[in-house]
Amino acid sequence: MMKKLFVVFVVIAFALMATACGNATPDPKFASSSSASAQSSVAPQTGSVSITGAGATFPNPLYSRWFYDYASVDKSAKFNYQSIGSGGGISAITSKTVDFGASDAILTDAQSAAAPGLQMFPTVAGAIVPVYNLKDADGKQITEAIKFSYTALADIYLGKIKKWDDPALKGANPNIKLPSKDIAIVRRSDGSGTTFAFTDYLSQISDEWKTKVGSATSVKWIVEGLGGKGNEGVTAMVSQNDGTLGYVEYAYAKQNNLTYGTVQNKAGNYVTATPEAVQADMTDFGTALGDKLAVSIANGAGKDSWPISTYTYLLIYMDQADCTKGKKVVEFVKWAVTDANAQKTAQSLDYITLPTVVRDQVIAKLNKVTCQGKPF
């Protein structure tokens, strides 16, 4: 089976490389293609100020639209965003090779120390969902939502649940004819904020996972599985291969018509990833952002909370070296989190906009950004 998967992946990779070479500007409505390579989001205008960013794939569908729409707000600014993963975004902004970074992962103390003055700004929140491509015991495609009990996903990624018809899965899904087929795990191969959020969740539901693996943008997987680069790569791997199970941001699942499961939350209820369920999870953590403006919102205690939720952040230095670029970045972020149309765009792509109390903290912090020690 693994040999077959490898052959299919190679074919996909070559096809996607050809597509990438022929399409430099993404469709602003569906910028998250199933490409396994880094995606570039370039606003369609010839602005006089070129602003570069890099990082998380999680928000790329939204950021692509925002940059496209912002072209009509500020025609002098040209935003170019490389969707390379949170780990790459943190490295790029730390080395100051880009004007802003993006990450779903919260900066570690070591990362903050390596980049003095680097501030996290939450932009939206979203859901990470378990996606799968599976035919049932009769050979028919499963389109129903498979139920994953509280520790099921951790046990699968720990290698304790190996087959789709394991009693732990069959017991929760008596009406689905799960096949006696190996679960082909798909995970991220790059430094990933989505992986950080997913492994953070696994660490909270399983002490064994927390001890053996933990949470990070890159981890040492107990089950090696199949690696995909970016949410795009995992989406492609799952889409093309029967028996696979992976994790992606909800927008990627929806736009690519992937089937995703329901998950038993901390309150014991099986919930579906909806905007309301993510909002409930955000509410569970109240205003715990602190001065860092960052907090894990995984595994909330509410009865309706979707447990695999995360904020996503833009990374900006509080003191900018280039006054022109710095001011335009700040103005863009203010527009993104306050403009009514920008908020509607986020909601249309199933991201969750910031609660008022969080948005106010973001604006207050943005107002403190300086250039060479002086206010803009």
C-alpha cells in the first residue's frame, strides 16, 4: 500500500509543480489550491511599496483574499505573501528577511529572545479538522462524519489504533461499515502552526502523547506516516489516497470537498466544526491573551466547544526599521480586524473573527508600534 501511495504522490507532485509554474496569481476566492508546495499570494496591482510576508498556511485562503481586496484600499501597497508554514515564517521574520511573519504557533521563550520586540497579533481563529478518504467494507465511499472519541485521535497517532475497524472506532460508529484496513496517517512534513495546534490538542487529551511527543511546530512522530508540505500538501495526499487520515484547517477541507469527522470534546459531547463551535471554544478562554496577545484555545470545557481550535497571528516588530513599510503593515492589520467587509470575507471563508475585547487589545498594541523609536 505504501508503495502505491508513494507512486500516486509523485504523480501529484509533478502535476502540481506544473500548475504552480503556470499560475503565479491565485484566484482570490479560492487561493488554497491543493498544491503541495508553498503558495504565493500577490495582490493584483503594481504598488510603489513592496511588502513581503511569509508563514502559516492555515490562514492563506483568507490572507489571499484580504491582500487582493486591500489593493482597492491602498493602491500604493503591494503585498506578497509566501505560504511556507509557521516554522518558516518565524525563521524569516526573526532573520528580518520579510516585513512580517505569520504563525498559528505561539512563540516560545527562546524564539522571543532571539527576536527582541517581535509581537504577535491575532487576526482570526479557526478549526482544525480530522479529514479522511475511506471506502467502507462494501467498497462504497464513506461520506458520513466518523465519530472520534475523546482519546481516539491521540491513540491513532500514537500507533495504538492501527485499523479503521478497531473496536474503539467501531463502537463509536455502529452505523458505518468501517473496513478492516490500515489507517494511513498523513501529517505535516514542514514546520507548521497547524501541527502545533493539533499536537497541543493531543497533549491535552493524552498524557502519553504529552510525555512521548509533546507539542511543537515540528515533532518526532511515533507513527511516521506520510508527510505533506503545508495544509495544501496534506489536502492533496488525503484527497488522492484511500484509507488516509490527516488534519487540516477547516477552509481547506471545505474548499476541497474532504470528508471530516466529529470529535468528542472535554464535556463528552460529539461536536462538528462550525463557526459557533469555535466561538464557544474562544469564549471558554475569555481574555487570557495577556501582553503577548497569544493563548492556546485547545480543548475548551464548554459543552458545544470544538476542541481543535486556534488563533492565527501576524508577527510584527514593535519598532520598525522602514517607516514607509512599517506604517503600511500597521494600517493593513487595522483594516483587516476592523473593516466590515474584511470581517465578512473572513466569515465567508469560515474563519472566526476576533471578539471585541480581543480586537480592542490588538488595536491598542498596534497604536504603540514605532519607527526608529518614534511614533508614525
